[in-house]
Amino acid sequence: MENKPQIILHATSSLNYTLFDAKWVPCSARFVVLGNHARGTGAMQVYELSKGSIKLLKDVEKRTPFKCGTFGASSLQQRYLATGDFEGKMMIWNLENTEKPVYSVKAHTQIINAIDGVGGLGVGEGAPEIVTGSRDGSVSVWDPRQKDKPVASMAPIEGQEGRDCWAVAFGDTYNAEERSVVAGYDNGDIKMFDLKKMALRWETNVKNGVCGLEFDRKDIMMNKLVATTLESKFHVYDLRTQHPEKGFASVTEKAHKSTVWCCRHLPQNRDVFMTCGGNGSVNLWKYSYPVKRSEKDSDGVEMGVAGSVMQLQNATFSSQPIGSFDWSPDKAGLAVCTSFDQTLRVLIVTKLNKI
């Protein structure tokens, strides 16, 4: 028991708006929080962790509420934040001067639920790109160096009603050519698109709305993917071996006794991840690989073998869902999370180096 990691509430701040997302500003003790004021405007605040307390550095209000944000496509020098808003706009902000976005595009006809970036921060290879997923059913990939038009778009077939896209994530960016994006939808569909071939690589259905998706690392050959769902389950897929009929092997776990809102892998150890629950709890997990990651089926075709997950620790901080979570990329175990009780929390997870 003594060597178990502990999840400690380090600092907390009650805010006067609905919080949807929080992201650490790379190479700093600062983080940005995005949300929705009761009057229907967008909140963007920058905080600093200073001597154990949370200090507000910048308070920005915009016309439209913000739903999600990412630094993933920005350089470490610029550290620009890309955001998705309630009107379907994707904008990129210089946090030093937030009067006007440095880039703005009407990306979707409805709210942008999810956003992810790649090709920046010295992580992964290839062009800086941002993926957005929307209630309008489409998933679009943007290169901020090109105005107005997406470089790729995965939209519903004409005449068919699109499913609400709740989650998107980049992965497989281990060289300048390869790149995949995965999207999760309200009906439980998960679709993986190969952006190099501009083709659907794999799809499955997990029977429940997909709230969160994350590759364990963006900048390596695909290794693992975690999908979290509406009905207290998450699935870990081993992406090393794709069977032509069965797809990827996976292990499924129940958690939180409620919606599993998101999953975030520890930057310093890709086999450790945190899930966030609708019951206000966070759960820390460790994935263990099987003895053999693949085996041959009865026809001699290679198929993957799923590993196992073990819960290392859990803690409950709120009576409301924890909707976003972000590990500090720079300090192992430091994290920020937001919940629908309008509270911002900074957490410290101890003993991660002993796992």
C-alpha cells in the first residue's frame, strides 16, 4: 500500500462560469481554461500555479462560448491555442494578445465538440494540423498555413443524417507521411481514418456514445488507443496488429459507475492513464502488455492479443462530472482538471516513478 501513488488536491478555485476544458501552456507553470458564461459569452482565462495557489493572469471574454482547445499544432516558441466554439468556429489565439485570433475559420455548421492538434511542440513529424469534430456529424482536418478549406474532411453521406461527433484524436505521426485520426460518435461508432491514403482504416461500434479518445502517444507507430463511453466503460485497443475481419484486440473495463468523460495518458509513461467520471471521480490505471502481443488465428492470419488494466488509485473531488483533465507535459504527476461544479482543481499524483 505504501508504494501506491496518491492523488492529492493541491489547489482549487471556484469560478463563475461553466468550465469545459483546461490545458497546460507548454514549458510553463500556466494553464488556460475555456468555458461558457451564464450570459452566453465565451470565457478564456489564463492561470499560473504560484506557491501552491492558483493566480489569475488574464481574463478574456468573447461573443461565443468556447468548448475545447489544444496547443498540439503550435510551435514551442509561439504556443498558440486553437479553440472550437459553440458556433462551429475554429480559431487560433496568441495568448499574449487575445484581441483578435491569428486564424479563424467557420469549420462546422454546429458546435465543435472536440479538437486535437499535431505537428507542433516538437512532438511528431509532418505538417501542423488541427482536427475538429462537430455535432453536424463531420470531422475536418485543418492546416493553419492554408486558409478557409480543410485539408481533409470526413462528412456523412449526402442525404444521410450525421451522427454527433463527440471525440477526435491524432496518432501514428512517426514520420512526415504517416498520420491517422480517430473519431468517436454519439451512437458508439469509432472510425479511424488514414490521412496518408485518405481512406477509412478501421471502424467498430462500442454500443455507447464515445465521450473520449486518446492514443497513448501521437508521435510513434500506433501502439494503443483508449476510448471512453457514456455507460461507465472504457476500451483499450492494441493497435499493433489489425486482423482483416476482427480488427484490433481490446480489453474493456468498467469504471466510475457513470459516464467516463475522458482519458489522458501520462506524458512520462504511456502505459499509465487517468480516466474522469461523471460521479466527480478520477481513476488512475496501468496497462500491462500480454506475454505475446499477437498470435495466429485458425487460418494462420495474425491477430492482436489484448493486455490487462489495473486500477492504481482513485479519488473523488466533486459531486458533478469531471469534464476535462490535462497532465503537465513538464512536471510528472502535476495535473489540472475542471468539473461542472464550476471548480478548477490542480492535482498532484505521487510516486509515479515507482510504477
